Amino acid sequence: MVHAMAETLPARKTNEAISCLQAYWNPQRHGFCAWKMFPGNEDIYYDDNAHAAQALITAYEATHEQKYLQQAKTILTDLIMPSAQKDGGVPWHTNNQNCRNACSTGPAAVAALRICAIEEDHRLAAFAERALKWLIATLRDPQDGLIWDSLVFNADGSPNINKMKWTYNTGFAIHGFTLLYERSKNPDDLKVAVSLAEAALNPQNSMFDHTLQDPQKRMYSDSSFFLHHLVDGYRVLSKHALADRLRNEIRRIAAWGQEFMFDPSDGLYFRGSCPYSISEELRARFNQEFGVNKELSVNGQERDEHGNLCKTLIGCAAWARILHAAEEVN
């Protein structure tokens, strides 16, 4: 939410949002807790903090408040980077160093390179390059070119890869290698970013909903709060390569959200991207639009504890970022 507000609202609103965020700050660990800080709270996720660092960088860009940039750097240098010293991959949670996750490694690298674009920091740059190289060497599927979820070390030390593919993990890789190219001017870095984007754009891949027979009409089946990071990668890469394809895809995703995920009764957005998982009304609209007969498959995340449809901050913020990206590339 802070990230979306910093991109779209006046600086005063961003300052208010970050003020609320500070209630989660753990001054001993130099990171944000998953719940409000209290003495002894060690529930700290590396991926949450990588996202927080990104939001703080965007807040700095919007407000020019140096303290936001400094806090982002502190998260990276004091919390995240020490966890990646062994091989370059970043774990998921501070209580488990036996895994390396794309959802932590990717955004941390992106945040580090975004800071380097503002002020030179060779330590951050070296961390980001190592993290990104680890990501594609360890968690990239050689068959379809997408990024797997994580590497977990079993009790005997043997590696086990979770091969689930979420949109944001490939999005982070696209974003990261594009920023690496902007810094290095090495065409190989751009080549990696382009190949990742081409893999993600392929509607035959597992990130798309295959309900529709026409591949060109398919939409990603992921939650919006993952999808906006893929859009971010597309947006940044479109400045250097695949401009028309990427910008058209961003606009297509935004239009899908406006057509199916937007609720005109309250002006808010549902959190997913599959209309037939939300309500009978949206299922019927989807079926009529595409000439299919998909049954309702209720996604409990779109409903409250009483089974009533509801909206979430994370979903609305994600769609706000997607809409903002679509406006930016127009």
C-alpha cells in the first residue's frame, strides 16, 4: 500500500502511511515485523522487508525525504544482505536459514540496484549482481525459462526445489536484470531480461489461466499482489526492448482488472484475476464475454470470515500500481 500511495498520491499521504508502517519496525533487527513491534517479536520475513525497502525508495523519490532512503539501505545492509553471504540467495524468514526464495532474493536485488541508481554503492551493486546470478543459475526452469519458487535444504543437506511458478518471481528477475543492464551496459544482462520477459509473455506457460482455448485471450491466473511485480518488470524493460509487446501487455492486464476486478458499487478492486472465482455475477460475465461455461470456483481469499465478498488493501494497492503503470506507458 505504501508503494502504491507513494506512486500516486501527494507526499503528505505517503508520509502518513510510512508513519503507520513504523509501528512494525524492530530497531534491534533493523527490519519490519509481520505484526506490530513488541519486545521479543522475531516474526520477520526477508521478502516483506525487501518489499518495504522498495516502497521506501519510491517514497524517497516522491518526497525527497532522505530518511526513507536511509531506512531502505539499513534494511538491505543490516538485515537482508548478511543472510545471503553463503551463496547469494536470500531466505524467506529469519528463523529458517535452510531455504533460499525467489520472492526474497529478487526484490532485494531490485531494491539494491534502485538505490545504486540514486547514489553509488558498490557493496549494494555487488550484492544485487550476485543475487540475480544465483537466481537464474539455481531457480530458472531451463524448459520454459520461468523462475521457480524456492530452494530448500533437507535435513541431510540435499537440495530440493519447489517448482511452483508465481508471476512475481519472474517479474523480479526481469526487473533486476534490466536495472543491472542500465548500470553495467552489458548486453548479456539485457539479453537475460528479454528472454525472461518472452518466457513470461508466452500464454502457453503455467502462469496463465488455460480456461480459454484462444491463447491470445488468456490472462495470468495469479493474485494481483503478485501480478503487479511482473507488470513492474515489463514496464522497466519496455524502455530498452520489446516496447510495443510489453506496453500492450501492461495495458491489457489493466483493462482486464477494470472490466472484471473493479466493483463499481464501492470503487474498489477484488484481489485476484480470475472472475469465475469471485461471484456468480462475474462468472456469468466471463462466460458471456468468452463463450465458455466455466463453473463458479470460490476463492476464499475474496471473502471475509462470514463468507461475504470483501476487498483488501493489498489487492486494491496492487491494482492501483498496475493502473499507474498502464498510464505511464501510454
